[in-house]
Amino acid sequence: MNRFILPALGITLAVGAACSSDPTERAPAIADGGASSKSGAGGRSSVGKSGSGGNLDAGSAGEPEGGSAGASGSAAGQGGEGGEDEGMIIPVTPSACSETTVWASATPLGGISTAANEELLAITADELDILFLRDAVAMRAHRNLASAAFGTATPLAIADGYDVSAGAALSGDGKTLVLLASTGQSFAAFTRSTRSAEFSSTPDDSAFLGINQRAIQTMQHYAAPVLAPDGKSFVFTAFTPPPAGGFSGGFEGLSVVFESVSSPGGWGSPQSISQDLFDGTTVARPLPSGLASDSRTLFYLDEASGKQMARFRDRPDAPLYTVVDLDTRSRAVPNAQCDRLYYSSGGDVLVAAP
């Protein structure tokens, strides 16, 4: 275990209006902490509207071509005869993660953070199953209560032809693992019967056929898979691999975050959710790490700045306009209530609370 914890500055993230209904379920926090003893840096407070990896800020992004939402509403109101139709006001309900929570404390994750170097890969929204790297070896662990330390971690069995170098995703029930093939162009699922069992060594790519075929057609590569906790959407990054001779003419490649919606036949056609907001390049990609339980907040690493970001939207199918800077945290993933945030910093896996 770490020998000591260094204080770190609080980081402003808009996370989680909801709180755990059982206070005993909260992870222990160290006041004003947030740094790993291996790094001494937990990040600085930074909240803004400017996009990362793109050129638009949240303010300008709020007015796409054709006018603002307010203008659209006015147009709707003018559509009725004699001005009788004044349009429709659709209330926006609070999201699982808010934009104003201050993360003022953090502690190394019990049973996971040791004197070795650990990095978070994925954790379920109920906080019971975790995948992580320990000295570059993929590990898995389980616990029965979110308030308890994780049990003894064991190496993650990975099928031939697949690895975790581009990330890994866990389903909300912890029974499905999604990995990317070593070719970088094919996702597959690996399942298990119980949360304590090993994952199957047989890849099942049937739900990803359309996505995988797209990679062949576009010659793009994939990275950073994330499954929504409710299983309704799948998020990942697609990017242009550099040609053998490198890019020319000032072009640095393109990196886009896509989202696919679940359907009876598998994952639907992926749609860009970063276009004109936070697209990146081949060497500076936006890499998703987590989705809120209501899919209205996306957490991702911006390789261009080296910072973790959180982006917010009013509904699951809306643009991700508002952005909050989480500074030097990485691989951030919220729990279901969004009142705890798991992330990596300086060789530790940490958990923070407001």
C-alpha cells in the first residue's frame, strides 16, 4: 500500500447531484486529498466552456448553423395561425452528473492501489467489478459491497489476438468484457456466467459486425471502448492510422468519437458525437473512459492537452456542448449515482468524493 498521501487541490467537475442512499456505502475519503503518493499531483480546479481537441467553445457550440435553440423555438411559435401557437417548452431534468460538484478529497482504492504501478481500465457503475493494469499486467478484481476493499486481484485471461493496449469495456452487470483485436479494427465480446468467474476465451463479434466492417471500409482503427451502464449505447474512438511514409501536407490524421445504439441485431451504425466539438488528430485523440448512468456525461482523455475532460448534454441523443476540465486525472469513471469518481493518477487507482 502507499506509504503516505500528499494533499492536492480540489478539482471542479460537475458530477452527481444524487448521493448514496446508504452513507456506509461511501468510500473513505481523506480531506483535501486527491494525489497519489507516487506522483504528488492530483490536478487543479478548472472549469470552462472551451472544447479540447477542437476549436469551438461551449458557448459558440450552442449555436449551430441555422440559428440557436431559442431561435428555433421562436420559429415554432410563429408557425401557428394568428400567432396562437407559442411553441413547446421542454423541461430539462437534472442529470446523474452535474457540472458544479467540487471533488475535494480522494483516497487510494482499497485492495487495488499498492506499491506497484496501477492504472484503471474499467469499473462497473455499481463499483463491484474492476479491470486495471498492475505493472503493465491486466488484472481483474471483485467485491461484494462498494464500501469494502476489493478482493485479491487475479490476472485477466485474454484470448489470443486481443489485448487491452487500446482499452477495455465492462458491461453494467460485470459479465461482459469488450476488447479490441490486436489489428485495431475488430471489437469482440467475452462473457462469463458469474461475476467471480473467468471470462470466456472465445470471442463473439456478432454484435459488432457493422462496426467492424466499417473499419475495413474506411481503413480506420479503433480505441477506447466504453459500454453505457444501461447497455443501450457503445462509445469508442476511430482514427486514421499514419501511412508508412507518414502524413504529408500538414495533415495529421483525424480522430472522432462515435456512439452506437443497441438494437436487436447488434450495435447500430455509429454516429459521431465529437464532430466540430472535440475531434482530434491521429497523435492527439479524444479517448473515452466512462459514461454516466444516464449517458448524459462523457468522460474522456484529451491527448492534445494530456488532461481528462467531462462533457455534458441535456439528453442522451443531444450534442455534448458543455465541457469541464479534470486536469491531470486520467481514465475517469463515475459510479451510478455520480457521487464517486474513480480514476488513475501517478501510478495509483484513486476514488474521490465531493
